[in-house]
Amino acid sequence: MDDRLQAHLELAALSDEEFVRRSYRLVLRRDPEPEALARAIPRATLLRELVASEEFARLAAVDEAIAGAGEGRFLEAPPGTDERLIEIPWALARVRPGDRVLDVGTANAEPAYVAALIGRASEITGADLAEADIPGIRTVVADVRDLPFEDGSFDLVLCVSTLEHVGRDNRVYGAANEVDPDGIADALEELRRVVGGRLVITVPCGEPEDHGWFVQLEPDGWNDAFLDAGFSVVEEEIYALGPDGWRAAPDFEPAGVRYADSASAVLCATLAPVSGARRLARRARGAVARRGGGGTAPPTAPPPLGRETD
């Protein structure tokens, strides 16, 4: 039988409702709205509409970003796209075979990111304030400020566009509304405790802003938070959205960079915990630098360090 005829016959055997369901799951990777099931339009017309939609264009862009990540440096994404097209491939490129991975914020993560992560790592734990059931991932309902894991449990911790929401109004994600000024610092301290290797973080950056459900900091503000929590910055890139799309911005200036419907710039960093002695020295130097001191100015005493693993 002609393969084209066979395809026609196979599809003709499907009811209109089943064809719509399969088309939505194939093209948009989700179930259709009830009103879509009630529409009476030719099947080819439906497919043309789905493929021409903005939703499909974004899915295609995410797929292309993941496929083209390479080593995850100097990434690019087209105009009209959001920061996920940078954050997702940047994070995934840093997953190594055999890593024991903790992903923070899994329940509300981009589905394409979660699916790709499952394909790259063999041992994944997902932690989120919201409950999730994801095949291939051991999911745990937990607050990132108080994780139910032993010290140094993970080789790699991924925190993609999550840290900025800690201690904020997270009702949109199925969690609580709170205002915890120490939330980010406490989360970093706890992540330092459970990570035995690397922490990969992506966050919005630009002018400092408090949007209630998240905060945006300048790059120096984020790096101060990393330093104070006992991390060293192994690698870091800043990406900014311009007329040509997303590009690496080595000379990034945060002044005037505001968050609109999505981020205008993101900081992507790989961090590593430093030892107790090195941490005290780094924090003391950081305190002097932030005061603008130099030379022989004595550093102020560092704040309490909390739990230590070394």
C-alpha cells in the first residue's frame, strides 16, 4: 500500500476529538482547551493554526536553544524570546554524566527543561514547595531554606530562576505569601550545606527591584550574596536582551535595566563552596571592599556562619 494512503487511512480511523487531542500534544505538548474540542474545522487547518501559533514558536525556540547549547557559553537567542532560552541551555550544559543532581524548583519548571534534564542525568532529586509527580525524578516537598538532605549529598545543584523568589509571594506557584528579607541568604547557606561539588544558579539582574513575588539585584548584589554564603564564583556570564536578541554582555551596566513582562538581563553562575578558613578571609576582604576601604583598614567581624560542613 502507498505510504501516503496508509497515513490517510490511519488518521481517518481517529475520531475528530482524538485527532485534536493528539495534534495538541504533538505540536504544543499539552492537552487542548475544551472549546478546541468543539470546533469543526478541517484537520489540516487545525495543524496549520497550531504550527503558526506563538506558543509553538516559543516551544521551537526552546528546543533549538537546548539542542544548540554546546558547552553553554556565549549563547544566543532571538528577539521576542524570554530569558529561559538562555538559562535552560546554560544550566543543562553543566550536567555531567554520573552527577548526583538536586534541582530546586522542579514542580514549576519549564517542562522542556525537566524532560531534557531527565535525559542527561541518571540520579535526580527535585525539591519544591509544591508537590509534583515526575517519572524519572525523586521529588520532595521542601523549603530550600531547610532541605531534608545530609551534608554534601549532591555533586550538582541546579537553581534556575528560583533563588529570587525565596521568601517572597509565591502564591502563583501554589505556595505561601511571605516577606522574608533573609530568605535568599538562608537559601544559599542551605544550598552550600547540601552541595558537595557545584551550584549552578541563574537569576534576573539589572537595577535593584522588588516586585513582591521576586527581587532583582545588580550583578554585584548577587555576587555579594554568593560570597557571604561561602561560595566562590567558578564561572559567570551575564546575558542581556537587545534589538538582536539575547547575547552575552561582558560590559554589562545595570543602570536602567528593568524587569518588564520578563527579564531584560540574567546572570548565570557556577559556584563552589569554599573551606571555612578561606571563607572567613574572603568575607573579611569582601566587607572591606564594599566599604571602599583598602590598605590597612581592619575588617569588621563577619556575621555568624551558621552550619558548616568543613
